[in-house]
Amino acid sequence: DIQMTQSPSSLSASVGDRVIITCRASHTIGRNLNWYQQKPGKAPKLLICAASSLQGGVPSRFSGSVSGTDFTLTISSLQPEDFATYYCQHSYSAPWTFGQGTKVEIK
Amino acid sequence: EVQLVESGGGLVQPGGSLRLSCAASGFTFSTYWMHWVRQAPGKGLVWVSRINSDGSSTSYADSVKGRFTISRDNAKNTVFLQMNSLRAEDTAVYYCATDKDPGIADNLAYWGQGTLVTVSS
């Protein structure tokens, strides 16, 4: 099975900061990587699919990139509504797996 | 508007069974793969299972293989998760979810609100 190693597990940041979250796949997965945002008590929300394709309605401050088996989610200027937990997830082959999550907290 | 509504959660004793349902509307259900994802209290997301559009292909996480069965009724726009031999570690909110596009299994664009399963004596 493909494992996804996500880091950091948590971070503290201020409004306006640039935030970078990374995920490393244990095997090659091409661009089959999605990013989700989850707020407490809510279902996850798809932000980015296929490594870098922004979902409709998602602010352009969110972006995704890939280099080999390393994937990055960048929030260019953190906004108050961005404080949440973020997950990566591969869809290369079953079983799909999620990263452990990154909780973005207010500094 | 896509809607996914889960039901069937509740309290069950270890070793017991439970059947979850997810009623879908707002899209052509019979053309979409469907998935179940769970989240234990305070923990991360775990993909559980998926089923293709006509029900002929299924996949499972290792942790539930042999105990859980996913199925669907395209006439009723509903996907099911039959859970047997339940363990305490199966305690979680169970979400059903589906892709952005029909005919493929690529992402989880639409989610239900989740249903809580608690396995405890």
C-alpha cells in the first residue's frame, strides 16, 4: 500500500503569513494527489485535485505543486477562515490513503 | 445540488453488526463511484471502501477487509456499508463521498454530513 507522510502535524501562523504543507508518497503516484480542508464538526472540503488543479470557488491564495513524490500545498497569505486541518490523499490505486493531517492554528 | 445523506449509525456492542446507508440526490448516481471514509474521534481521515458505478468492482482498506461489505442500489440511489464483527477501533464518524466527475475514481468532491458509529459494551 502507498503511504502518505504529511508534515508538519501542526503549525502556528499569523494572518497574512505564507504557509507550506508537504506530503511525501512512499511510491510514485504521478499527479494523483488531492488536498482537503476540514473545520471542526464539518465534513472535509476538496481544495485541490490532481496535485495542482484548484476546485471551483476555492480562493486563489491556495495552490498545489509536485516534484517527484513530494507534494506541496501553499497558502500564500493566510486568512482567518483558513484556520483548519488540512489533509493530502492519494488516488493512484486502491487502497487510497490520507496523510496524517496538518492543523493550522492562530499564533 | 449534490446531496449525500448518511443514516444507520448508532451504538453497537463489540462483535455486532450495523448497516449504514447513504442516500444520494442531485446527480446521476448510477454513473458515479461511491466511497466510505471514516474519522475516529479527534483523529484523522481514513478511506474505508469504494464501489464502482455498476457495483461490479469494490475495494477495501486492509483494516476492514473481510468484515465490511460495500454495495449499492442504483434504482434507489443508495450506497450501503455492511459492517460485521465490529471492534472498538471501528468507532468513528462514517462519511460517504463521491467524485467530482462520473465514471472515474479520482477525488472526493462531495461529502455527506456523516453518521456516528460507536462500538462499546
